Amino acid sequence: MGLNPNGRNWGSLVNWDDLGKFYAGFIVAWTVILYAGVAFLIVNRNLAFIKIRNQPLAVAAVSFLHVYLVKIFLAYTTNGHFLCSAEFWIMSIYLPFGIALFQANLAQLRSISDQQRDLVYTKHGSFDGQSSLSAAQRVRYRWSSLSGIQKSYVYVGTGMTVQLIITAALYATTPTLQGDWSSYGDVSHAKGQALCRKSPEWIPSAFWQLAWSWLYGPYLLFRVRNIHDVHYWRLQVIYSVISGLPGAPLWLAALYSTAFKPVNRRWVPPMWLAPGIVVMQFTTIFFPIYEIIKSRLQLRQTLAILESWEDRRGIRQSSNHADSSRASSDQPSITSSQQRELYTMASLERALADNPNPLLKFAATRDFTAENILFLMQVQRWKETYASALRANNTLSESAKSQLFHSAVDIYMSRVNDKTTDFPINIESRVRQDLDTIFGPAVPTGRLDPDEDMSYYEAESWIKSPKTTSTFHMDNSAHSGASVETLTAIQVLMSFPVENHESIFPPHPGVAPLGESRAKMRAGFDEHVFDAAQRSIKYLVLTNTWQKFVKEQQPSIDIRIAD
């Protein structure tokens, strides 16, 4: 292996030896791979689990870090032929800004988790007396109403501003950073370059790395310790924090300790930060890509299971009589047909109708898609109310139709309109435009305070220990005398305990009362107004959240059927 015996010696020639070529080749290859991944994410940016990660912020963080990574990987090859002042700005701006944006992106995990849980809590009461508050009180009120991620953005933005001011001040007041090395005495250009990079003005640039690795990182790990999402987000936090721990201490040690001098000839001091940065970039870009690929594979598997189940359903039905004659003597077994049945649309609809709490809990705490389940529940309840009113009088009175319109606007504001909800459902643009046309004019102007956002379903049964529980089966009359052994897989799945209370759909605070001009119903408002959106979200839930939920519950289902 051909190596420059002097290594990085700040000489007049670049190090284009085998090691220099390796460093250059690696960073070129990694750049191509990394931004190919970025392009793949941009193409798939409309996927729900990609949207919640705030990919523009993630790509910005990765790009800032990559500028610094390119510089340090080429430090050996360039052999000091890179201006100290330029390196100072890269080290002081691109590295801390990249870490700051990366922190903000990771902080979304906790914020999204909290907001999803809030979707299934009913927040009682809101404060409407802001006009009577002083300016300071209004500022405090607005600050307390910000979500966790919004507060994180404020903290990070403030830190970035402070860092920029400090960097500019240090550069303006430090002649050595501007190329004046007279304070070092009569030194050569190479010696001046080396001494410039050891000046104390570089220490603030390491502050963000130290703060991230040893202060904020462990704090974030503690905050997300109880989050067990299915998007590998928590795993990303763990890998990023652990990989970043050794970097800054080793960089400072290599910079100021003579014991590292032999190592520094081949592995320049900033390179100790490189492994942590590469891991940050890898987890930020390729964990979501892995989820996209896995999601597509699972979708194909689910569709294959559904097709197979439909093909065999006729055979299974024709053999039901023979199977029932053997049931009294044979032990129950977990059949593949029972497993296939769990993945069908009918099973999902039964879950939503009989006991949606387990699915809602999974969607809110693991998949972060509670808005889809809540939307389906709301639309189902709204349609039942519409049908009930229609059956009672054959035709809808103006009063009943007005109330139904108010309720429909309520659903639109809390689940569809991205201006009035933090988690709008992910439907086709054409379907959204149709709903916008019908309900958009009825939406009050302005954005609601987060504190006033109210849920449509109380799910305290999985938050607090229920005082009384009851078991819901899909058909109580049919199975009133059945033992556990006779239940099918879907019946077992739907027999999770749930608190015995009436579900509540309180009105969205921004929808009532509507003004006369806003309350005017548009053409196209009828009992089918939500059909297209409902079909779209049902299919989305069936092929994503539902199949994840079923797979997670499969061991418990198998055990309960076999017992």
C-alpha cells in the first residue's frame, strides 16, 4: 500500500497516495448513495409515515452535516491546502447548524407521540378570555399553547442565532483566522495553518457536538424511553445518540494532546466526528427507506392473503357442515383460513363497529395514525345518525339537515382541513378538493388554539384502569352459549376489554355556532358526502395500520384460540 511517509504534514503537495484516494473515493461514493436515498424519499414524500418525519427538515440537517463531512474526509488528501478561515466557518456554522436541525427532527418523535395521544383524549374546557390579559400574560398563554415540537423549534432557532452571532464576533476579532499569523512569530505557511486550527476560538464550535452527545442526547433517550413505535424512530434516536458520544471528546483530545500526534498524521482530529455523523445520516435517510420497502412488501403479502382467502372462502363454506360434525370430538386448531380472515375488510369493519379501542390505542401509540381511525369512527357515527333521522320521518327536516351539516363540518375541520388540524387524513387531492368545495366556506377563518382542539372519542379505558369492563363479541346472540374454544380468530381479537361507557363526540369549538352565510349548505351535501374519503381511508388502514395491528396481536390470538 503506497503511503506518504510524512502523512498530513501541511506540506506543499497534496496527499494523493492510496489513503488519500480511499478517503476521496469513500466520500464521493457516500455522497452518491446518500443523495440517491434523499431522491427516493422525495419521490415518496406523500406517504403518511414519511410526512410525519418532516423530511425537508431531515434533508436540511443531513445536508449541513454533509458539507462538514466532505471537508474532514478530504482533510488528509488536501494536506492543509484549505483556508483556515473557510474551515472555521464550516466547523462553526455547518456542523452546529446540522446538529441543531438534527436535534429538532429527532424531537418530533416525542411531540408526535404526545399529540397522537392527545387525539384520543377529550380536553374539557378552553380559555376564551385572552382579550382581558396583559401583553405579558398573552405571550405566556401563547407559549404554553405551543406543541412540544414548536417549542423545540424556538429553542433550536434561538441557539442557531446565538451561534451565528458568536461565530461572526470571533472571526471579526481574531486576526489569525483572517490570515494574520504575526502573533505566532516568524512561522512558515504550513506551521501557521496548523497553529491557526488549534486556537481557542475553535472551542465554541465543539459546544454543540458536546451538548448534543452528552446533554441533550441522554435527555432525549430518557424522554422517549416509553415510546415503542413501529417506524424505527426510537431506534434511530438510540443509534444516533450512542454513535455520537465518543466524537467530540476524542476530537478535542486529538487536537490538544501530543499523544495523538502519530495518529493525526493518518486520521486527522476532526475525523473522530465522522462515524457519528455517518450514523446520523444513515438512520435519518435509510430507516424511512427501509420502512417504505417493508411496507410495500407487506402490502403485497396482505393483498395475496386477501385474494387467497376469497378464493378459498367458497370451499370453506361448502365444508362447514362436515367440519361442524367433527367439532365435538376434535380439538380446536388455528387454521390458515382464520388467519386470513383477520386481514379482510370485513374484519376491520367489525373491529370499528364493535370495539375500536385496541386498534385506536395501537394507532395512537405505535403507528401514529390515530386520525384515520377517529375519522372512520366519526363518519360511521354520522352516517348512523343520518340514517336514523331519515327513517324517523322519511324526509329530513331543515333543522335535522342543518344539525347534520354542522356535524359534517365538525368532522371536516378536525380530520380533513389541514388549516384546522395538526393531523389531516391522507386522502387523494381530488377527494379533498370535493370536500373543500362543500365544507370550506363554512370553516371559520383563523387557526384554532391547540388547547381548544377536542377529540371525538374518549379512550380512557387504555389510559386508566377501568372500573367496570365488558366484553364485546361480534355477534352476542350467536355466541351467547359458546365457549372460548369455539371463537374464531377475529372474535378473539374483538374481545379485548373496554370500559363500559358511551362514546362521546363533542363538537369542535370552532364550528358552532356557524354564521348564517357560513351555515349555508352547498350542492352535493347528502348522506354520501364522505363516501369517497371513507373508502380511501379504509383501504389505507386495511393495508397499513390494520395488518400491523393484527400481526402484533397474532401471538395472543393464537394462544386464546388454542386454549
